[in-house]
Amino acid sequence: MHLTAPVTSGTDTRQGPRDADGMAVASFILGLLGLLVLNIFLGPIAIVLAAVSLWRGTTRRGRAWLGLTLGVADLAVLVLSMQLSHTISWSL
């Protein structure tokens, strides 16, 4: 019984862009979700995932840019709500 995947002799050239595409989609989803909940955590994660996916050359550049924008928007919403409520955290 083997617990690891078998070693292949050929190189998979699609693995890098596929990972970058997944990170671009994840940054978009986390940025969108961060507008609703946990923006202090999800915003920076969305920014980092979007930046790494753009750096790795994703084919989903639009999603990566949207994830980056939404991550920044998450942090802007946090700062705005903190300013309006005059507290360190925000509440509804």
C-alpha cells in the first residue's frame, strides 16, 4: 500500500498556471466574502493570494485584479466602520 502518488517521469507544465488560476479565484471569493464577515482576516488573505497569482502569471487576470480590489475594499470598509463607530472594532 502506497500513501504517496507515484513519481512521473514527465514534467507537468500546466501545474503552475493552474495553481495561479486557483489562487485568483480564491482571492476573488475571499474578497467578496470579506465584505460581509471577517474583513480583518479575509481582506489581507485576498490581497496576498491575488498578488501571488498575478506574479505567477495566472490566465484569470481579471479575477485576480477583482480579488485584489475587493481585499483592499474589505480593509477600507473596516476602517470606515471603525471611524463611524469610534471603536477599535466594528459591530452591526
